[in-house]
Amino acid sequence: MQEKKTKFLRVLADVVKNHRELSNKSINQAAHEIDLSKSIWSVIEQGNRDPQLTTLWKISEVLNIPLSQIISEMEKELKSDYFSE
């Protein structure tokens, strides 16, 4: 089970980092816009933190994408084999 969580958080981290870079925002700038510490944003992007849903919602807002898009991209990356394990 821990392996699945680690994979899940790594995929989430990649999606968040990719969209932050596409939005041309630094970690510091994006975190500041949603009143989140730079260190917390950083550990989310490293896949070392399981953020609350409200934090993900704020992240999606600062990146100007719907939360559902983050989830959809994660599902595509994880593929169906992740969910059938």
C-alpha cells in the first residue's frame, strides 16, 4: 500500500510542477499567491507530502486550471493498472 501512495504522490508532484512551470511562476511566487509556505509547496513538488484537498484546490486556482484537470492528468499517468492492484 505504501508503494501505491508513493507512486500517487510522485505523479501528483509531476503534474503540479509541470503546470507551475508552464505558468512561468517560481515556487516562491505561486506559494505566496495562495498563502502557502515555499517549503510546503516544494515538498509537494518533491512528492513528499500528501496535501489536503483544500490545498490542491488552491494550487489549481493559482495555476489557472481546474482541479479536475489535475486529477484527470494523474489518472492518465497512473493508468488503470494502478487502480486494479
